[in-house]
Amino acid sequence: AFLALPCNPLAVDEYEYYAVTAKPDTNNFPSYILLVGCEDDTTISVSSTTFTLNRLETYLIESPNDQTGKKVVSNKPITFLTGDQCTNVPPTTTYCDTLIEQVPP
């Protein structure tokens, strides 16, 4: 379970978010970054890609690699969720759990 926070605009020109994911094990499960628009006409930049989201639209970034440190910049607040589908905690266990966290700007 996790606490979902509401979108609250701040007195800033842009919002910066950084992903925090665990290194996926060799079980072929990916790490994720999920972006959810809070307002219409929100411009988002991820690496060299720029796109627009409207309110409640989503954009999913999936990778077999650790995405920790990936920077996301937006001109309006977004909901930024990051995590892994299957992570062994502690690493010596034979089963895995989904890890997800909402990251504030």
C-alpha cells in the first residue's frame, strides 16, 4: 500500500522529479515510471523526449534497467509514480514484491 498525494501547484516555473527504482533482478521484470497529468496542457520532458499530457492522461515508461536518477521536468504539477514490478527484498529471498512510490517534486 502507499499514500497517494493530491496535486498541489507550487509557486515555481517548473517541476523536477527523479525516479527511484530498485535494480530489477535477473527475473526479467521491468522497472516503471508512471506520469499522470493533473492539469490540461502540461508539457513534460524526459531525457530528449518532450510531450503534452492533459488532466488524468497517463504516460508509462518501462525499462529492464534501473531507472534511478532519471529526471522528469514539467511546467505544471504531475503525479509521479515510480517502482518495480517484482523486487526481492531482501535480495536473498526466492519471492518478490511490487514496490511503488509516489515522488513529490
